[in-house]
Amino acid sequence: MFEHIGWIVEAKIVEGKRDEFATVVEEIVEATRAEGGTLNYQYFVSDDGDVLVYERFANIESAHIHISNWDNFAERWLAAAPATRMVHLGDLPDELRDRHSALAPKHLKSFNGFAR
């Protein structure tokens, strides 16, 4: 139904590691901006360290590129803020879903609505 695909990642910043998390996020946002096919890469953080990352991609190839880029930052990112939940949004093919299997993502298929 929707042209683009994406996901949401939730995490919790480890006490005392907010600065480390901010540093790695700054680096990965800069690298992700250069990818081209990433349409949204937005971080939201609560005062007590809950993290939500919204990611949306132009196509499946763009998502694969981003995951490969993420691998360069994953160890530091996860050490500062372990992922607590992941939700796949849209009709992601199995080979893309499999790349996130360690996080056991919930898969939500397109149902209704619109994107601009």
C-alpha cells in the first residue's frame, strides 16, 4: 500500500552514558544523512533516557545500505543504549527482516492511511 518502508527502534540509555550515546548518535546521523535513500532518521529522547528512533527509506536497497552503515556504529550505540523493542513498518521482504532478527522485531503490515 505504501511506497516506502521503515521501522521504529526503542532503547533505554544506560545511566551515566548519555554523553556517549549523544556522541555516537551525532556520528551515525551524519553518516546516514550521506546515504541518500534514507528519508527520515529521527531521534526522540525523554528526560529519563527512553529513546525512539523513526527510520523511513525510499526503497529496499536504501534500507540495506543503512543497515550496513549501522554495523559500523552498532557496538557503541547498543553499549550506551540497549534496544528494548523494534517494529518493522510496511511490507519488508524476508531478507531485510532477517537482518534484524537479533532484535525480534514485530512486523506491522500496511493497513490504511497515506504518506506525502
